[in-house]
Amino acid sequence: MRSAKERLILTAERLYALHGLDGVPLRQIAIEAGTANKSAVQYHFGSKDALVTAVLANRVDDLDRRRGLLYARADLQDVRAVVEAQHLPLIELGEDDTCYYLEFVEQLQRKSHPLHDLPASNRLTEQAYYDRVGALLESVPVELRELRIKQATAACLHICTDRRRSRELGEAVPPYGVHVSQLLDSLVGMLTLEPSRETTAALEAWSGETIGQR
């Protein structure tokens, strides 16, 4: 049986995912979590911000443990293998119809970058992925690598969330195996594609502006 604190976290995850961070009174979370104390959020977490952080952190350790297992068996010199080890746990979470974490993170991204609110150990794990995959993008200018990694990570979240919404609406979606393989192909393509002449020119102009501001 889940504790009152765990029920509050999971209820908040669902309600914030469905209604937004500003659309749910703390009292409603307490009531739907089945707690007798209507001020249970304040009692267990102290504030709404602390509750939001708790919801964010609730699943991260499990995600990172799963990533660690995948990294242990992956070819760390292969971009696709590294991308799969990092993102497959989140892709899997998107298939759990009882989990609203992906939609919650989408809502949170409208307020701030979720990475900033994670515990230090989880931020280090995320940075290790940036460093690991960035080192494999030799054909991509250094100035573009972090941007591409951020964009690919965001794309993974939004694509998996859109798939969940389609399922909830009763719409047809590709089989899971096709979904995963095609998504990984797309993420690798985003990361490794050689920049176009237009992007190279824009990057050079940006670099020149940066140098001029120093």
C-alpha cells in the first residue's frame, strides 16, 4: 500500500499533467489522493514548489538505474546505442497508461528547464550523457552539439507524449517496435546530420557576433 506522501506525488503528477501547474488547487490534490487532511500537501512538502520538485524527482532515480543497465551492455562508441540507452527508459514510460510523467514534464518545461530542479546526482547523470554523445558527433561543429542534444531530447519527450495522447483518443498508432526504432533513427539523424551551408553560414555569423561582444 502506498503512503500518503506517495499518493500525493502520483495524484499531483496526474492532475498537473492534465490541467497544468496553475490549474490545480493543492486542496484538490489532497482530496483526490484520499487524504483526510486537506492541508496534506503543506504538511508533507511545505509548498507547491516543493511538491512539483518531488513529482519531478520521483521517477528519475528509476530512469537513471535503467539507463545504467542499458549503458553497461551498449557499445559506447556507437551513437545509436548511446541514444537508445539514454532515451529508451523514457520511451518505455510513455507506454504506461497509468503514468502521467511525460505530460507533467511537458507542463513543467513551460515554466523552467526541468534539469535545473533535479538533485545534483541526477544532473551529473544527464551531463554525462551530453558529454558522451557529444564526443561522438565529430562531424558536427562543437558550437552546435549541445543545442542538437537538447533538441533531440525535447523531441523524444514530445513525440512519446503525442503517441500517448493518440492512444488515449483511440487513434491508431504504429506498433511499439516500429515506434521505438523509427524514433531512435530520427534522434540519431537530428544529432549526426552534417550542417547545411545555410546553418554553417548562420553559425559563422553567430560566432562573429559573439566574438565582437567580448
